[in-house]
Amino acid sequence: MAKIGVFDSGYGGLTILEKMRHALPQYDYIYLGDNARTPYGTRSFEVIYEYTWQCVRHLLLHENAALVVVACNTASARALRNIQQLDLLKIWEQDGSDVRRVLGVIRPTVERVSAFTRSKHVGVLATPGTVASESYILELEKQDPSLIVTQEACPMWVPLIENAEHTGDGADYFVKKYVDEILCRDPEIDTLILGCTHYPLLRKKIEAALPAGVHVLAQGDLVASALTDYLERHKALEEKLDKNGTCEFLTTEHPEKFRQSASVFLNDLNISAKHIDLQ
Ligand code: DGL
């Protein structure tokens, strides 16, 4: 029997894990944060891919995850396609089973955008890595070629959150800076995608910086609902999953550091994590 793996470069994926556990509490989850090497968002394509595959492979081969959700937009944008199209095939060949799967967070997000936008002007706030990949532009165009998409890289937001500075006055300046910049480039935006799993922690400040009528789209509920649908359609995989309602945490950082920071995301002081070394 097997678990659902959830991977992020840092703590942002916890915002997705929380919604997944709320929607699907019966499954056993294992979260891996590559906290020692975060942030990924400002790194090169090659490094993001290498780190992401190390983490996903660890969950698949050493932690008995049958399904891994890459709960990181940067990793989804930069590494998911190679993993799905090349690396997984090698693993399937080695163990003679093709049940293991790896999913991302960008597709479930863009699939729902048309339900929100009226003006067809959509904004994407994301890390520099996600913006440079143009994944959102490409995926949104596939959904609806008439959408007008504007992206804005927000390099200061992940560091603010990772350092627990996201609720203070200092964060207001950087939230307003990027929100103003994207709206200045396209004032007709009526739907703003938070294209980084860290950003829901800044949601209140982002909403406060926006004019009325702009809808903010966070990913947690969208990914949880897409996963529910996916498991209904993939019975062979679903039947392999353990259903004890457990959740474990792995980190490449020190477990105590993980506990302190993860408590900000999950509002739970009793998180206990295990340190892992990746090869
Ligand atoms: N949480 C990641 C994302 O969704 C970004 C964090 C990072 O830069 O590593 O893109």
C-alpha cells in the first residue's frame, strides 16, 4: 500500500497539503520540503529540474509514494514535463509497474480561470522562475486563446514569507509594489492568479492593495478538487493508497527549524519532521 507525496521547495506547499487533507482526509500523506535549498524561484532551469527530480524520486522510491503532487509552481513549470515524460518511464521500466504518477499545480489552476474572468484579462503573480518559463501563458492559451495574460515576477514575496515577515508593515510595501506594477501594465485585469504556493499567506494584503472587483485565485481548493476528480478516474492507483488519515513531514533542513516555520503555515505548533539527505 502507498501514500500521497506532496513536494515543495519550502513551506508553500503546506497551503496545498492543508486543502488536500481537508477534501480527502482518508489518505496517508507525506510532505517533503527542500527547505535547505529553498527558494527555487530565482534559480536556473537546470538546477530547479535537478533538485525537483531528486525530491520526487525520493518520495517515489524511498517513501512509498504512489502519487506525488508537485505543490510548487516553479518546480511544476520547470521540471514536471521532463519528469512525466522521461524520468517516470525509467522508473516504470525498472520496477515493471506503471501505476506511479506525478501531478503539478498549474493545470488544475488554469482549468478554472474561465469560470472567474469576465473581462478576459488575467494576471499571474509568480516567482521569476515561473514567469520566465511562460507556463501560465502557454497553458492559459490552451484553455482559452482569447484570454489576455499579464505576468509579474514577485521575487521578494517568498523570502518575506520564509522569514515570517509577511504580516508586518514591511510586507505592505512589496505587496503594493508588485500589485501596482501588474495593474499598471493591464488595468482591465479582473482575475489575479496567485501562481506560487507561498502567496496565500499574503492574500489579505494583496486583496487590500487591489481595487474592488478583482478576484484573487489561490490554488489550494482548485488542486484539492482536481485531485479528488483524478482519483475517481484512476481506480487502480486509488486502490493502492493507504487510508489511515496520517501525515508525515520530511525536510532537508533541521527538523526544529521546520517545526517553527511550518507552524506559521499550518497554525499547528506540534509538527514533527524527519531530516533527510537527498542523493
Ligand atoms: N512555492 C514555490 C512556488 O509555488 C516557490 C518557492 C520558491 O521560490 O522556491 O513557486
